[in-house]
Amino acid sequence: MSTSPDRAATLSAQGTTLKSAISKAARHLMPMLVILYFVAFLDRTNVGFAQAALKADRGVGDAAFALGAGIFFIGYAIFEVPSNLLLKKFGARFWLARISITWGIVAAAFAFTTNDVMFNVLRFLLGVTEAGLFPGVIMYLSEWFPNKVRVQMFAIFYLAQPFSQMIGAPLSGGLISFGDALGFARGWQVMFFVEGLLAIIVGIAAVFFLTNSPAQAKFLNDDEKAALSSAMAVEDQVRTEDGPQGIWRAMANWKVWYFTVIYFALQIAVYGTTFYLPQEVAGLLGKKVGWEVGLVSAIPWLVGLFACYYFGRAAHTIARRRNWGTLFYIGTGLFIIGSAWAGVSNQPFLGIVFITLAVASFLSVGPITWAYPTSFLTGAAAAAGIGLINSLGNLGGFVAPLMRTAFNDAMPTASGAWGVVSLGVFAFVAAVMIYLTKFFRTSKSDEMLDEPVTPLH
């Protein structure tokens, strides 16, 4: 059936209006979301810079530190799904701001740590207060951006991770050096207090910069509101037909659990590397953690920033998401194992190269991984399913430091190599599972991916 000239012109105008709405939404929402996650990731991982000082000043030993590094994810997991459901009830604008303000208060309280018990309690509370931020934003983006551009938005959001480490690494190291020079406080105390205060300020700002839905967006004109709301309504209908409905069906859905396992494996690699990166770089360089180690620790995140953004923009077909996801998971495993070999072989340059490539790989695969569950989950099912995947998946962050420490204690003569190698094995498991999605029934939402796509600019 041929399309009349008038009909063709109308479709073209609607497409232009929709593209304009998506571009405006990206410009108005993404900077605030990136800043939120930037501060969250900074407060989540800055503990690595304080490890040696906490041990010397407060008696927080290696085992207590490993427990504290991981116990964050227990509180995170327990409150993740409830937090996501409350976000659905109260709206992203208020709830994301609340999360940022409360975790900022807890993050600042680390400056007053007196012993290992207080350290572990605060790490648990940090997980409780931050619960819901990441899956809440993932759900929020799935309600604002169509599937064809969603991975690109996820990739932009993920840029907060390399930014937080690229800027945060020298910032944390610099605050420690600055604080030590002050004389009236320890450097690690200054770092925790300043970076916690930053989260409180960002949370207050989120109230003014975020909008709950396209229909409420003052930065869109009426035509753009209608075009974007209509496009998302169509996708919601498709996801409703393809995916589980309701909270309990989503949490019992086998695909939700399948991607939970994948995300668990990814987080073992991510946090097993991230928590110890400053110490690993310091060991490779033969330096004390401070400004110089912070600058070198920023290199992997700088490279990862460009890799994450580029592949996020380009991964807009089913085949690319599957093939690149498999490749990046394999790369994550190989490069993590390579960094262990470089450390044992006393090859500092190769060690930095392998760590850099590992970070670039796991940053690139994160947005691709989240494209799968958001293609078949919507509404309350999305709140529950995405929350479940993130909460249980993030338990990999609890397992990773404990597993790494256990391997190192069991085989101390290997200079910590086997603890690092164990992280890479889980990345290979995720690679196999992502590749096996090739045999899944293709959803209607994913079929739309193979239609012509015009990337945003």
C-alpha cells in the first residue's frame, strides 16, 4: 500500500517533533542524573583511598575492611525493591533527591569513624540510604526514552562512573593530602566529610532540575509532549504484551533471574577491581596512596569514558548488543587476569594497561546489559524486576572483596594474584550467558531495534 504525500509529510513531521523532544529531554535530564550517580559512585568507592589510614588510625584491619566494603551491598539489596516501588509512588524528582541527601549525611559521618564496628555500621547504612538510586534512574530513563536510543542514554548515565573515578580519584587523593597538611584533622576525615556534603548539595539541586514525566516537562512544547508521551505509550503497550505483569510475577520471571545472574557476575568484576584499584596502582608504582596515585588511577576511567559513550551510541541493533556484550565480557575477564600476571611479574606499565582495558570493557558492557530487561519490563513490574536485578546483582560487590581476600589468605605466596584471577572467571560466565540470548524468543520491543535509527546529536 502506498503512502499519500500528505500522510508521508505528517509522519515526517511527527518524527522530527519526537526527535526534538528526545534531544531536549536528554539535554535537560541527563546532566543532573550523571551528577547524582557521579557523587554516589564517589561516596561508594572512596573508601579504597582511606584503607591504609583507617587501619593505622582506627584499627580497621584487612578482614574488617573487606567486610565493610561488601556489607554496603547487604543494606543496598534489602531496601532496593522497596525503594524502587516508593519511587514509583512518589515520583523520581522527590525520591532521587531524598536518596542523595540521606546518603550524603551518612557519607559525611564516616569522618567520625572510631573503630571497625562503627565503620561497618556506617557502610551498611550507606547501602540502605543509597538503595534505589541506580535502578530508579534506569526505570526513569525507560519511561522517558524509546528503546532505540535507550542504550545511548544508559551509556551517558554510566559516564558518571569513569567521571567519578577520573575526577574523583585525584580529588580523593588530593583531599587526603590537603587534610593531612591542615594539622587539626586527618586527611581521610576531610575526604569523607567534603564528599558527603557534596551529595547533600546535589540532592537539593535535583528537586529543581528533574521532572517526573514528559507530560509535566516545562522544557517541551505541547507537540513535543504529545509526541514523546505517545511514543512511550506505544512501547509500554508492547512491553505489557511481552513481559510479566505486576510485582510478584516480575520477581518470579525466569528472564529477570537470568539477567540477575549476569549482573551479579559483572558486579564481582567491577567492585573487585574498583575497591582495590588505588592500592593496586600504589603497589605497581611503589608509591603511597595520595595525589600521584590518584592521578594514575584516573587513567583507566578516562579511557573507559570514551569507550562507554562510543559503544553505547552504536549498540542499537539486537546483533550488536549481543555480540559486543559477549566480546566485552570476555575482554573484562582476560584483562583482569592480565593485570594479576603483570603484578606478579613486576610489570607496572603492563599492569596499568591491563587495568585500563578491563575498566573500559566492563564500563562498555554495563549499558548493553541493562537494555535487555528494560525491553520487556514496564510499570510496577519494571520497578520490582529492575530493583531485583540490581539489588541481588549488586551482591557481587559484597562477594568480590571477601572472595578476593579469601584467595589471597589461602595462597599468600602468589602476591594476591589468585584473588584477582577469581574475579575474571565470573566475567567469562556472563559472556556465555549474554551470547545464549541469541536463542531467546525476540520480543516485539527488540524487533523495533532493527528499524532505521538516527542517532541523537
